[in-house]
Amino acid sequence: EDGTDAIIGKKIIGIQFLVDTTFTTLTPDSSSYIGTSGGNGDAIDSSNTFPQGITVFGRWTGFTLASGSVVAYLG
């Protein structure tokens, strides 16, 4: 995904960052995972940049990119 369209209703288990990326929304499956709508630890926002080359694992139901490009793995 490299656009700013909302991706919703998915079961995402990993996100690989192809370039430095920020999220408008990152919706966790439950409070066990980081996201913009709560979760363990600090909530992320569009000022948090995920650097190119890393992959994060968790469980999310959707996201909207503010900038960047990712591969989202469904599971």
C-alpha cells in the first residue's frame, strides 16, 4: 500500500516498511497491540515515523497511511 485510502476490515499480522512511513490511523485488534486508538504502551500518531526496512508484528484490523509505503501481511 502506498496511498492514503483507508484499509479496513482486515486481519493484519505484520507490516513491512518499504520507506519511512507514518500512519493517520492504525487500528489494533485489541488493547494488546499498539495503535492510534489505544493499546499497550504509548498510542502512536502521525508524528511517529516507522523507518524503512523494519517489520512490526501484531494484530490490526486496518490502517490509513499519512505517508510512506508498506507491505501488510494478512493472517
